[in-house]
Amino acid sequence: MTQEESIKCEEEEEELGFFFFIENSLLLGGQLSTHGVLLSKVDAIKSLSIEIGHEVRNQNKLLSEMDSQFDSTTGFLGKTMGRLKILSRGSQTKLLCYMMLFSLFVFFVIYWIIKLR
């Protein structure tokens, strides 16, 4: 190989190397921009899942509070019904009649107050 041919080959290799460098840098730039987009999406999903976790904990707390309140209300109503059964068993029908009339009167007064508003 002559010196001119070797110089020509070196120039061709440099041109090919330059084109490979440009092609690789373009591919790498595209991968970096895709990588950045993926990272931002992953961060958004991560923050969303953390917010969902906090919301689930808060909702579970509210549900447990509601459950305890329902349990206490059930106990209160159970005691009241038990007292009414005791009253109805005895010969205190006159007292039961007075209680029913009083409760009807109270409901009528409440209805009347609401109606006047």
C-alpha cells in the first residue's frame, strides 16, 4: 500500500468514525430524553401512590371511629328497648299510655316549630 492510499484510508476511517459518533450521540440523546420522561412519570406515580396510602389510612381511621360510635349507639338503643320491655310487662299500662301521649306531643311540637320556620 502506498502512502497516498494509506492517507486516503485514514481519512475514510475518520469520516466513518465521525458519522458513527454523531449517530451514537443522537441515539444516546434520544435515550436520555426518554429516560428523563420515564423518571418524571415514575416520580408522579410514586407521589400519587403515597397520597393514596395517606388517604386510605385516613379513611380507615374514620371507619373505625364510625364503627365504635355505631357500637355505642346500638348499646344505648338496646338498653332503651330493654327498659321499654320491662315497662310493657308490668301492669303499668297507664304509665305507658302517658309516655306515648307525651312522645306524640313532643313530636307534634317539633313538627310545628319546623313548619313555622
